[in-house]
Amino acid sequence: MDRNSIDWQGPMPAITTPFKADGSIDEAGYAANIERLIADGATGIVAGGCTGEFWALSFDERVRLTQAGREATAGRVPLIVATGYVTTEETIRLTRAAERAGADGALVLPPYFIRLNDAEMLAHFRGVSDATGLPVMLYNIPGNAGNALTPALVNQLADLPNVVAVKESSGDWNNFYETWLVAHDRLRVFCGPSSLFGVPAVTLGADGTIDCFPNMWSPGGLDLYFAPERGDMAEARRLQALGQQLTALCTSEGRSLYPATKAAMDLLGLPGGGRPRAPLRALDTRQIDGLARGLEAVGLFASANRAAAV
């Protein structure tokens, strides 16, 4: 397999995992969010990743997310599911389960917490690649995983049999650019922090975007791909500036990205939000009020709705 073996392209949102009041997965909200995003133009769905709070889910819950995602997408767009664990054995087990449950691809980050050298990470990904028939998308997010898929390492990983794509989420433009240079002839390259530099990435030639912001900002967060792809650079510049504003809003005043994303979805009346699972905490009243004012300031939230929601 290589980039020509799959048709993944365009904006493929990384979706939230909503929970009911009793802490169980809200499958109706999960499916409704998928349906809304596909209707708005999403070309794929990425489930159970960082935005989906994978670290707080049991093995069985992660498998069920795949099953519910397959039911919701119904083959209309590719369903990519995150299957990373610390150990190679666990990653293989979940990747195989995702394959049986109907995933179209596996998003695999490096083992996290324990520091690994390149040879150890190469062996890990080789083990996963050899054990599954699913296409594999590499996931570089060193700020969370602790281990980085450097451009030099991606260059080696690109030759593994089932590796077909990479989600580059380092947040470092130079790293994204170097990764694209060494791998785009063999791998489909997706920009993770599209809210920060999705437009330059698409203009460069990125195959698509994978980001959390379409959960709360759609179709705008999807148009970060479509506007530059169709050459509408005035709109692309406007959307990129708004994406950067939203990034700052969701990570200021004590807010962290994933709880803020869910809170914004609730404020905007969108499905798929709600409380995060511990150790993440829901925003407090002050943080929600600041988030609502910020959404109103950028034109996403009418003042009348804010008054009713806060």
C-alpha cells in the first residue's frame, strides 16, 4: 500500500466523544455530530483520537466507537479510528478489532510516556503494519505523545507496507513542511493544526486537514481546506485568521482545548458536546462566559443565544 491505495482527501474532522450524565457514551449525540459534519461537507471522519478522549475510554468502548461510527457514516465517507496504545501488543489488538468492526483505516500515534529511540519506534510501527490489513495513518503529536515522528523517521516509516498517510500535528510549520517534502510522494499528508496554518498547508499541497474545530465551527472549519483548494484566497485568509482567534480563545483564561470544544458545541446548540471525562474538567461559569463572549465577538454566537445559554 501507499498513497495511491486510498482516496482519503479533504477536511476529515477529528470528532468528540460525547458522554451521558451517567458517564456512558452518548451514541445518539456521536451519530448526530457525524451526520451534521458530513452534511456540511466533511470528506471523512476521524474518531477516538485526542479530540475523542481516547485515553479515558476502555478497550471495549473504543471498539464500540468504531462500530457506531461505521453505522453513522454508512460507507459515505472514510472512517479512520485511532488505535494507539503504549504497547505494540495492545495497539495490534485494537487495530485488528477496529478492522473487524468496519474501520477504513487506523490512526496510530507513537507509544506515549516512555521515551523511545527511532529504532524502537520503527519496530513498533512495523509490528502494527505487519499485523493488520488496514491502511495506517501515522500520527505525529509530540506535545502529547512525548515521542516525535521526525521527518527523517517518517521517511523510513513511509516504506512500511500498510502505511499510507500521516497526520502531522506538531504545530511546527517547519516540521510539517519537511515532512511533506520527504513523504508526499508516498504518503497522503494531512495538516493537524489547520486552525493555525491549514491554508498554507493546503496551498503547499497537503492532501487534507484533520482538526477538532469543525466540531464547533462548521462549515468554516471545513472551508479551511476548500477555500484555498478552489483558489479563493480572500476567503481563505479570512478563515485562517478566524481559526487562529478560535485557537487562542479555547486555550486562554484557564480553558483547555477539548473541554472548551465541547463547551462551545453546547453553547452553539450542536450535538456531540457535554462534559469531558476526568481527569479533564468541564469549564466553570467564568470560563464559559468568556468563551461565549469570544464566540460572539467572532460572529459565531448571537448575544441572545449567549444570554439564554449561560
